[in-house]
Amino acid sequence: MALRIYNTLSRKKEEFVPREAGKVSMYVCGVTPYAPAHVGHGRFAVAFDVVRRWLEYRGYEVTYVMNVTDVEDKIIAASQREGRDWREVADQYNKAYLMDLADLSVLLPTVMPKASEHVEDIIALVEELIESGHAYVLDGGDVAFHVPSFPEYGRLSRRDLEQQIVGARVEADERKKDAQDFFLWKAAKPGEPSWDSPWGPGRPGWHIECSAMSRKYLGEGFDIHGGGADLIFPHHENEIAQSEAASDGCLARYWMHNGMTNVAREDSDEEKMSKSLGNVIGLRDTIGRVGGPALRYYYIAAHYRSDIPFDDKALEQAASALERLRIGRQTMDRLLERRPKPNGADLEEIEEARLSAGEDFHEAMDDDFGTSRALAALHGIVGAVNRVGAEASASFAPSEEGRHRLSTARETLVELSGLLGLSLDGRRVGRGFATDLVDLLVDVRRKARDAGQYAIADQVRSRLAELGIVLEDRPDGTSWRLK
Ligand SMILES: [Zn+2]
């Protein structure tokens, strides 16, 4: 069966055909690191990590670019508010986010380019747009994209002109030729980061950063462009306009958007998470509470395109569902310790469960990455195992055939879970890879101190501090937090 992907451009599921056989190029809009990440930032990263893992499993060589928007109004505002350099602000929150991603078992993208390191590429693209008449310089050194110069504007979001202006909250500016025009380059204001350009010192706007970086790493056209559904307009609409006005072809063939992570309320309504509503749920806090693996399970228990309400009950359910898979695996380990007997159990039911789970899993994933159905398939194997386990008396033994079937089913369960980024190995349930590593270092430092090796202990503390991890010694032990 072919892989089908829901394409926001056509509002339909389409068969996935990459530009180049065997290869997939994919760009996903990453975070603006100006504050601690919230649970929505974990969700999109997990959603596209699942996409990447499935494409790789299907034999594609994937080039995955996720940018870091480290030049943006919000970072500048944070740096002024906190009275420190914008680079420090962006670097700190970006490092913390990378740690969150490690805890969520998100594989690092092939490249994570930072806007601040690509200003030359951005300037070159803006120059091209000016030369071809799609952009113009305003008095004062700003540069704007002229939306009427790109007649296909609105193709992705399917909004009419009036909605577009309302949705974009476009900055009103008398110097603009058209109300919809948006800024590609902003002239420097005192105290803001700036770079030299043909139009005087300034900095790039957010939208152009993605067009320049995707072009640099993936070329003028690529296969998949992803991001949260809240980015469809205006960000992705503007990316299309900038990139396609500067080239002949289309920017991306498939546009994928993940649903929003909302806050569940007592009246069973959902509301959007936002800083202004003061209802933001922190990613690090949540990982600290339930662990990265359980949070990852929670994200993929829903389809990536649906909006999900975030509440503690759903999180607990995810944690226990993951635990059920782990225990299922342990039951298999235990049954496999029994010596096979010639007249032992053939375990046909395990074989049947394995075959149908494998089929369901593949079908579900090929149908626009249906992770909830894929997880149900895994639970199908565990259900069969649990029935065998519950009936197995002390004298239970599999036949040679039964043993083989059980061990193949275990392999399938572990492999398919791994494709979703869920590890079922027998070790203790950790809070996530990065968190477990820091716990380990804290423990090593304690042992060094107990043994009087203070130089080593101090070194561990200061190296962790360089990474933004602060240790706090208390009478009852050492705790740590991100700076
Ligand atoms: Zn973007």
C-alpha cells in the first residue's frame, strides 16, 4: 500500500510521491526561544519525529531541517525585559528545549539552522525579491513584500482578502503600498540587534528567515513542509509568496499541520494556550511530573491533526497505557524463560495477534500517520499475551513452535513501539534520556564528594552550570533545575 499524507494545500489525503526516488526533504518551523517551552512545543516536535521515523523505516533517506527563530521581536523584548543580551536569552531557552526534546526521544533533525547565522542568505533573497519587483524599500530602510505582486496569495489558507488582513493583524503603516504587505527587513532601532544591509542596518522579519533557510538546505523546492496549524496564516502563506516569487517552482509539495494543544477546562470547553491568558503549561514541568516517555505517548495517542485538550487525567491514562505495553513485554520475557516441552502450548493466538497487529500498524501509519490506531495494534499483541499469561500455571511451558512464536511477537512489539519512539526495554521507567543523564551526573558528583574528591565534584557542578543546569544542595540531597 502506498503512503498517504493529508495535504493542507488540497485539503485531501494524497499519495506521497517524493521529488527524487528514495529521498525525502522536509522542513518544519521550529521554536522562537524567548521563554521556557510549553507542551505545544513538545507536540509538534514529536509529531514530525514520528513522520521522520516512519519515512526512514519505509526506506527513504530523510533530510530534516528544523529552524531556530533566534532573531525575532519576542526575543528582543525578552532581552530588554531581562536586561541581558538577546543571544544569551535565545541560547539558554534553545538549550533547554533541546534537553526537552531528548527527554521526549525526539531524534535530532539533520540540521537546526539559526536565523542569526543566515543573515547573508536572507539579505540575498530580499535583494532578489526587490529586483524582481515583488518587494520594495520604504523610507527609513525597511523592506516590504508587495502581496498583490503574487496573485496566488491565499492559496494555502483559502482566506479572502478581508480575513487575511484581520488574521494577520498586519502592522498598519502609511508607507506601505498595500495594507496586506508584510515586512521582510526591519530597519534598526536603538538597542536592537542589527546587521549591515544594502538598505542600512537592520534585521530580518520572521517569515523571510524560513524561506532563506529552507532554500539553503533543501533547495528551491522540497517535499514536505510542516508546522503547527496556527502557522498556516500568515506565516506559511508568506513563506510560499516569498519563496515562489523568487523561483519558478512550488515551495513544498505537501503541507502538513499538527493540531493545537489546548487547555482543558472544567466546563469541558477547551481554550487556546497563550501567555496572555496565563494558562501556559510548561514542557519541562510536565516532563518532570510524568516523564518524557509518558508525555510522548500522550501526544501520539491522538492523531497529529486533531486538537487535543491537555489535562491530568488524559496524561495519567497515557502513562498507564505505556506501562501496559511495558508490562506486556515483561510478561513475554517471563514466559520465554520457561523451557519448551514437546507437548507444550503452540500459542497460535500469539501468532495471530502478531500478524494482525503488524498489518494494522502498517495500514494505520500509511494512512496519514494514524498513530492512535497504530498504538491500538500494539495493545492487541499485549492483550493476547496477557490472556496467555493469566492462564499460565506454574507448570506452563510452550512448545518449540510456541516459543518461537512468542519470541517473534516480542520482537515485533519492541520494533513497532520503537518506530513510534517508545522504548519498552526492561530497565526502570526513566523520566527521559536527558533528565536521566543529569540525574546520573548528580549522583556521580555526590559519590565523588563522599569520597573526598572535591575537585571532581566541583568540576561536575561547573560543567553542568555551563550547560545551564543549576545544582542546589540541601540537607536531604541535591536537586537540579534549568537556569
Ligand atoms: Zn517558518
